[in-house]
Amino acid sequence: MDKGKRGIWFAASLLLFLALWEAVCRLLAIPPFILPPPSSVLHALWELREPLFGQHLWATLKEVLIGLGISIVFGSLLAFAMNRSRLVERIVYPYIVISQTIPIIALSPVFILWFGYDISGKIAVTVLFTFFPIVVTTYDGLRGTDREMIRLLQTMGATPWQIFTKLQLPSSLPAFFSGLKVAATYSVSGATIGEWLGASEGLGYFGRRASGNFQAPALFASVLLLSLLGMLLFWIVGYIGQRYMPQSRKK
């Protein structure tokens, strides 16, 4: 099934889901503060468009992009260092794994305590969510390079830098972009949790206030924007991955 047909089927299923949701809410007379119909959510999204799009969406997007950028830079550098040095790998890799045995949500308040309730705290929580998938998948991609090809290039007199740039780096890109897709969606969750723990702006902060005031349509509107933001980031990463990996376009 090509992408066009998949898009049509997805749009049809989504419209059907929304129609059923609307019908159930109206036929069963479900109170809007418990489960608002989609029409109420869209109405709230339009009525609150100025604070949502003008302030809170931008605040969350800024935290997501900065946190994800930090994870990409330092996660990739750490993966390269572990690939180049067995000593670094033996020292660092166990701690990376151990860090994931502790529930991330339990660590988030600690990061807010350390970095504060301003944007630094939200960025730190976002990094906490996104660092692991990037560093692990990039490292696995580098370690998965064909050893026979490496030995062949070595016998042909290639330098370590040439082997890295011509073989290891290109072969690690599929794993890197797979991890980046996961990290892109996690980044929205990280920024949202950081805003829940303490903030004065952002979609997570807006949703928490709406929930406390029993404003379900406004809460669902913020959740809708967070979901759309996560899907947009996932699509952008996938698009960039296709541009840098031409073979993926043939599938």
C-alpha cells in the first residue's frame, strides 16, 4: 500500500473516530467537564488561540527544541567516544543503562530542584527523556558497522578518520534517525512533565490549570496541540532521514 492510500485510510478512520466520539457524547449526554465532544474541543482551541498559540505553544516548543538539540549533540559525541575507546565504553555505558532503571518521572522533580523552575529546569527534564535513545541507538549503529569492510579499508591504507567518515558514520545513520524519532516524541513528554512540576507558561502548565479548574475542553485542546507537536517532530525527523538516506526512498 503506497503512502497516498495509507493517508486516505488514516484520514477516514480518524473522521470516523471523531464522529463516533461526538455521537456518544451527545447521545449519552456526557457532562462536558468529564468528556467534551470534539466540537467543544475545537471551539475551545479557537477561543483560546491567542494564549495557546501566542504564548504557551511557543514556550513548550522552545523547551523541546533546545533540550532535543542538547541531547543530539552530547548524546552523539558520547556515542562516538564510546565507539572509539573501550575504556570510555566500559566506564560510561553501565551508568547510562542504570540511569534508565530509575523511573524518569521520579527523577524529574530532582532535575527541577537542581536546575530551577525557569526554562533551564524544563530543558533539563527534556534532556533526561531524550538523551538515552539517542546515545544508545547511535552507539549501536556505530558498533554494528561491518567489520569485514573496516578491515578491507584498513588493508587499503585508509586512516581511522576516513574509515569513520566513509563507512561508520553513513552506516550508523539508520540507527541514529530511529533513535531520534523516539527522542523527538519523548521530548514533548519531557517538556510537558517539566511544566507540570512548576512553570508559568507552556502547554503542560496550561493543561494543568485547565484540569484544576475543570475546564475539560481547554485541557483537551492543550493535549491536542501537544499530540500534533509530537507528530510534527516525528515527521520532520523521518523526512530528514529520508533525505540523508536515499535508499529509504526506494522502499
